[in-house]
Amino acid sequence: MIGAIIFDCDGVLVDSEVIAQDVETSMLGEIGLHYDRREFNVRFMGTSEAAFWESLEADGLARLGRSITGELRAPLQARIRVAFRERLTEVPGAKAAVASVRGLKAVASSSSSRALRVKLKRVGLWNAFAPHVYSADHVTHAKPAPDLFLHSAAMLHVPASDCLVIEDSVNGVRAALAAGMRVWGFLGGGHHDEDSGPRLVDAGAERIVDDWPTAAALFQQLDAVPR
């Protein structure tokens, strides 16, 4: 039985991952930290902001011999905000797919609460989920720890084993499995490459879904979703 569907946000509901990764890899390259795009995707996607900056700081110290957080954090965040204002959209078909869900639903994202509100409102999805929008701010340990998904299930009053998670990152898939939930890997975001599906399967996703129209059709086949 599926009692609730829990959605990641970035790269699943809003097509933000491709924008953020464009800005991040460009600015990091400008200061001498160069990353292969696939490596960057695998390593950082689905992590919390705190974990992301901790890792970048460690790379700056190891590879450049200096701290980079102070010089980079504010300019990077400012450039991403501008890029989101100019380019951010829903992942194609997200609103229609979310509207097709007959039962309980929530968002569980490694973004901050403020960023989630801004992004979901910008693409017209905030009201589809509020108040069940949960972020890394709500738990001590972000993905790949299971805490955020377990918190979401508790707030929905649904057993973890009755939740289905829609995720686009290896860290997210691992977090959902650690929470004892079913998880589908989603490939509709603009940041994916030919290796994304196999990576999500290797991480434990039970099914790969290529886009939201496909997901919406599958939602209607789920057994015993409560109204």
C-alpha cells in the first residue's frame, strides 16, 4: 500500500539543478577548482548546503592551499539567485503530475526552507504541497541520512514503509532506502546524462521514470492510495 508520495524538489519539481551546476562549476573554475561535470553531479547532488560548502572548503584547502568559502560563498549565491530569476521553470509536466496524486504528498529537499519556498512559489507549486514542505533545516542529518524522509512521513502520519519517494540523486535514493521507503529514480530534469539512470539503479531505485507524464500514469496504477 502507498499511503503518501514524497517528492524531492531540485531537479524533480523545479529544473534548478542544471542551472545551479552551470553557475557552480563555472565560478569554481574561475578560482582554479575544476570539476568534471559527471563527478560534480555524483558527488554533490542531493547534499545539504552545509555539506556542499564543507566539501568545497576541503577541496580548496587541499588543491589550492587556501580557504575559499569567504571569497566564494556570497558571490556564488548571488549569481545563482539571478540565474534562477531568469531561467527557473518547473520540470516539464510537474504541476500536472502532482495534481494527479490522489493521496497525501510532501516535499523533502536538501535545500533550505527559504530557498524551497522561493523556488516552489516561482513555478506555482507551493500551494500544491504546503504545509508539507520539509527541508534540511528540519533535521540534524541531511541526505543521504534517512532523517528528512522519516520526518516527512511522521508529519504526514504515514508509516515509512507506506511511502514512495521520487528522487533524482544517488544521495536521495540512499536516504529513502535507509528510511525503509520505496523509491523511484526520476530523469526528467535537465541536468541528467546517459549514466544517470544506471547510477540510480545501482543506488537501489526500484524503477526509473523518464518524465512526468510517465510518472503521472504510473501514479494512477498504485494500489490503495488513500483519498
